[in-house]
Amino acid sequence: MSKTLSSQIADLQRELSNLEREYRNTDEEWRAVDVEYVRLKRLREELDVHKRELSHEIEWRTRELTALQEGMKHERIIA
């Protein structure tokens, strides 16, 4: 037995309404993910800068330590 035309229309309207609601929900989720992506990308850039700064500080301290150790060796030799 086939559905009446008005029943088919009502079914399609419900399906359309459900699909539109699902589309809006998906769009909201996508926007939230996009915001989080931008936040994480910015955080990654900040961490990269901090990491670079720490690396330079480590290199500088290592050179300073080496120079001081060399100075101690020369003091022992002279003493």
C-alpha cells in the first residue's frame, strides 16, 4: 500500500528538518575545532620560540662553563 502524497511530503519535511539540524550541529562542531586548531597552532609557535631561546641559553651557558673550566686548568698549571 503506498503512502498518500501528504504523508510523503510530511516525511520528506521531517527528513529535511533533521538533515538541516544535523548540518548546523556539524558546522558548529567544525567551527569549534577550527578555533581549537588556531589556538594550538599559536601555542606551537610560542613553544617553538621558547625552545629556540632555551637552546641558545644552553649553548651560551655551555660555552661559559667551558671557558671557566679552562681558566681553572690554567690556574692549576700556574700554581
